[in-house]
Amino acid sequence: MIQIENLTKQYGAVRAIDNLTMTVEPGSIFGFLGPNGAGKTTTLRILTGLAKPTSGSAQVAGVNLSTDARNLPRHIGFLPEEPVFYPWMTPREFLDYIGRLHGLSISDRAARVKELLELVNLTDAGKRRIGGFSRGMRQRLGLAAALVHRPEVLLLDEPVSALDPAGRKDVLELIEQLSGQCTILMSTHILADVERVCNMVGIITRGRLIVQSPREELLNRYVQPVFELDSDDVPSIQRWAELLKKQTWITSVNIDGNITRIVVNDLVQARKELLASAMSQQIVPRRYEEMRLSLEDVFLQLVEKESVQ
């Protein structure tokens, strides 16, 4: 549904996108991950036709952005990080206005406005002026506006980064509901959100794509056995950590407050010896748990590795 090949965008001496190649399959919710300044927004601006690449090519829903960009708006919906509205309008008026821009008939607009207000939970606020809306309400209205014409591709630029927890929850639930209705490319630097709603992940840093994979496959590829022990006996924990660092079956030991995190390379031996080793040092754990790496762990590993190359 989205095909990017050797895409580069240069701003003077700054290369915002560096030979980016990426594919987004139809029907997926694709988490486009990267630290601030990685090139996510620049990529989305090119995919929406708001910016032109220095070199390379991109296709969205079969539309070649170099030769046929005028046909792009009918195929895509776009939610910028900070959507802008006419504050004197009501949600009903604004969505009707967007429907007219897309050429929907009067009856289609009326039905679609009603449907979308229900979807984004703004029916009761449908006749209120947008100028008095909270940030979360404006974000939900922006998502509704992006969906008016039933686009094949939905492009979301940091859709929840500035929202409070309640607003974030609402918008993420809406994105989950859209699964299967359209292809979604969602840029973000919030790892927990990608882990919750996305089935595909692409990680970009310094304008370059460093990995693209199904979410679970990515986690499994970089999985390392991890154990966490929570104890307030800090002196004993520190002595124990020094002993652990000498073991060949242990990759790393990190202490953060009361939490000791141990990454191992021999899971069988760790299960046999780790807790017994803690007990031998008279450490009484409040919690002892075998875990696996989160998407955040994988992200940090890959980005840090790329930054030292």
C-alpha cells in the first residue's frame, strides 16, 4: 500500500532522510518509530504531498507521488501532530465542510458526519464550538476529519504524543477500531503505544531505516532472557551484583534503585542458580521475575548500536 524506494530529502547541509526504502503492506497498522529528529515527520510530509523529495520515489495506494500527486488526496487521510480547525465552527459543520471538499453528496455527508461523531465519541459535543475543545477532543475530531472520505491509507503524525493519559487511551482505542478498515502508518516515539496497537514496526534514526519487521518477530529476534529482582537490601544487592558479573552465563547486571536487572545467555543455568545465589547472600526479594525484552529495550539497543557506527 505504501512503497518507498531510495528516498532522500536534503535541507541545505542537513540530510533529513537518507536513502530510505520501506514497504507498508495493505491492512497493517505500521508503527514508524524513531527518536525526535529521526526523519519521521519529513517522511510523512512527502507521503502526503506537502514536501518533495530530493531524490528517490514513493507510491501511496498506487499513486506515484512524482507523476500523479494530484490524485493523492482522494486516497489518503492525514492527521498532523497538531491539527488546526476554524474555532467558530462546530464539529458537525467542520466535518460537513471536509465532506464537501471531497465531493460527497448532501445525504452521504449527513450520514458520514453522524457515523464519525459516534465513532470518535463527540456526538454530544457536535453542536459546540471547536474553539472550546480540549486537546484530546481536537485530536479525535482531527481523526474523524481524516476519515470522512473513507481513505485507503491513514497517515498519523505523533497522534498521541501531547495528550494526557485519558486522551491517549481514547485515541489509541480509535486506532485499534480502524484495524482492517484501512492501512495505517503511525509515526511516534512512544514505544508502549506501538506495542499496544501496531502489528508492523519500522525503526528510523538519522534518516535511515535500520529495521522493519512484524512486531512479534522483531521481539523474538532480539529476545534475551532477563531476570528482575526487587529488594530493599541495597548493600547486599551490590555485593551480589559484583559476584554475578564474574559468571560467564551472565551478560549484564544493572541496578536501578531497588531493582536489579540481570540479562543472561544461558537460561537453563540461570533458572537453576540465580535465585539460589541471591539466597546465599541472604537477600530477601519482594519480587523475583523472569521476563523478556520489551519493544523499548529492542528500540534502545538498535538505536544505540546505530549511533556508534
